[in-house]
Amino acid sequence: MSSTLEQINRDFANNPQELIEWAFSQGERPICTTNFRPFEAVILHMVTQVRADIPIVWMDSGYNTEATYQFADALIQRLNLNIVSFLPKRTRAHREALEGPMPGIDDPRHDAFTQEVKLEPFERALREMQPDVWFTALRAEDTPERAKMQVVSRNSDGLLKVAPLLQWTAKDMYYYLEAHDLPNNFDYFDPTKVEEKRECGLHLQH
């Protein structure tokens, strides 16, 4: 299988649409994750053009900007997304009533915060949905860690992780949005990353 993935990475690294079509043929329970950050409409449009009802999994931390929630709602309606939301076990109001505002990244409590609002909901999504193919909008230029990743990989539990846009630049993403008249969202904030080039840990663990 590893040799097959090496060939797929060579053949489809710069052909997202064909890669997506190939990946759909590799499993029966595909999902696509999203956080409705900038350029997310690209991956969501691409995968739903191939399979309109693919579950779109959103780990909604409760800390998104107002604009992000508005963008998410508009895009869900525009693309008729089969959205499946996974929320933290405590609401933001509940957590903050007991522990105060979101801790900064230098606060020793930040790891526990990240686990609660993002990592645990994703792990729950994996347990409940049991996906065999996972589409993600990771791009190499996002962080140094992502620059080392492969377009297609298989996790230790057998999950096929597919990042069709890994080699795309922001300019490529912009041109795709323009070509398909898709909206974008730049008023985005991830409380588990805080800094743009920082990893929250989700893609390092899975």
C-alpha cells in the first residue's frame, strides 16, 4: 500500500479534482472537515461536486467570529452542505463562568483548552462516524509542519487522509473562488492556534 500511495502522491499532487475522485473510490464512509476559515469554500465546492451528500464535519469551538458564523451559514445554504457539527461538551458560557476567558498560548491551561474545544470533539467525530477517507484543506504554505506532509497518507488506524490542495498557493485558491463565484471569509480566528503559523495539534496527532 505504501508504494501505491507514493505513486498517487506523484501522479495527483497537482491535480486536486482527479485526486478527489480517486479518493472517493477508496472507501465507503468519507468525510470532509472544515472550520470555515479563509478559502474553505474551495475544498467544500470540490468534494461536493463529486458527492453532494458527503458529511461535512465542523468542530465548532464556540469561539468563532461573528463573520465566520455568518459565512458558514451562507456557504452551508449555497452549497447545500450536509453539515455535521461536533461541539465541546461544555458551552463557551459554561466554561468561561467557571474558568474565565480563553487562556493565552503561554498559559499552561491552553493545552487543556485546546483538548476540550477542538481535539476531543474531533476524536468523538472519528469514533461516532468511523470514516475511512478524510478530506482536509491543509496547504503546505500554512505552517512549516504542513509543508512536510504528503497529499495522501494513511494514519496508524487506517484512515486515508487526503489533502488535495496541499500544493496550492493563496493565489491558486483565490482564482478558484473567482472562477466559481464562491464567497470567502477573512475575519477568522482560531483560539486553539492563536498565531497564524502555529499548529493546534490536530493534524500532528491524526
